[in-house]
Amino acid sequence: MSAAEVSGAAAAHPREAAALPALERPRGVLGASWRLLRSEMRLILGRRRNQAGLVVLAAVPALIAIAIRIEGPG
């Protein structure tokens, strides 16, 4: 087996690369922006304190709705 055959076998097949979804192979500035956004969201949502903060923020409207229901117009 020659060196060209080995390097050709190791390279990804063009049809396999084309089969990937567009988001899997971003290009240019837009692709870099998506990678940066995905990376930052992973950092933010991966921290326990941020998750707790999101739970608290989501609970505030629910608590207000419950208080309004209990105190009702009666």
C-alpha cells in the first residue's frame, strides 16, 4: 500500500462530510459566532449558581400569580 493510498484512506469521504447538517460544519464569521455563542451558553448554563438564579427568576411570576389568585377580587 502506497503513502497516497494510506493518506486517502484516512481522509474523510466527501459524501460523509456533505451528509452532516449545516450547523455541524459552520463556515466563516457566522459559523464562528455560533461556536462562540454555543460555548458561552454552555459555560453559563453549566454553573449551579446560574441554574439556581434561573429557577428563582422563573418562580417569581408564578408566586405573583398565586398571590393574586389567593387575594382575588372578593
